[in-house]
Amino acid sequence: MSPLGRYFHPLSPAGLWLGAAFLAVLLLLPVWGGSYVMTVATTVFYLALIGQSWNLMLGFAGLLSIGHALFVGIGAYTAPTCSPPSACRRSSESCRPSPWRS
């Protein structure tokens, strides 16, 4: 049982209030937080998703899969390739458009 599971059952009133408060914070995060807060929140949720997928595959199923690393690598490669040149925030020589884009 999870640490919060001892105190909050998902369908109890306290669990519903906790879920509603968490959802409200998530919905107000783009308004309240700046771009840095959104970047950190996106990174945290992305890494939590990857961690849960590894837990599901290796922890419960007992299967070692390298496919997760493949999809993360493909996403990390295609995201800057498909992004417009205006997405580069620095005006330095290191930020050039991809040579594969025309």
C-alpha cells in the first residue's frame, strides 16, 4: 500500500478533495507559473511517465525492454529537428536549423 493510501482512499471525501486540489494546481500552473515553472513541471511529469513505464515493464512483467530508450531517443532527435528556427532563444552560432530541414 502506498504511503498516501493509508490516509486517503481514492473515493473517500478527503481523497476527492486532494484530487480536486491537485487538478486545480495543474490547471492554474500555466497562469500562475512562468516558463521556467512549466519547463520544470513538464520535465518532472515526463520523467515520471518514463519511470512508471519502466516499473510496469521490468517490475511487474519482468521483461527488459530497450524499446523505451529507442522511443525516447527518437523523440529527443525529432523535437529539435521539427521545431521552427524561432524556437532558438539564443542568437549564437550553436543554434542553427537542422541540415535535414529544407
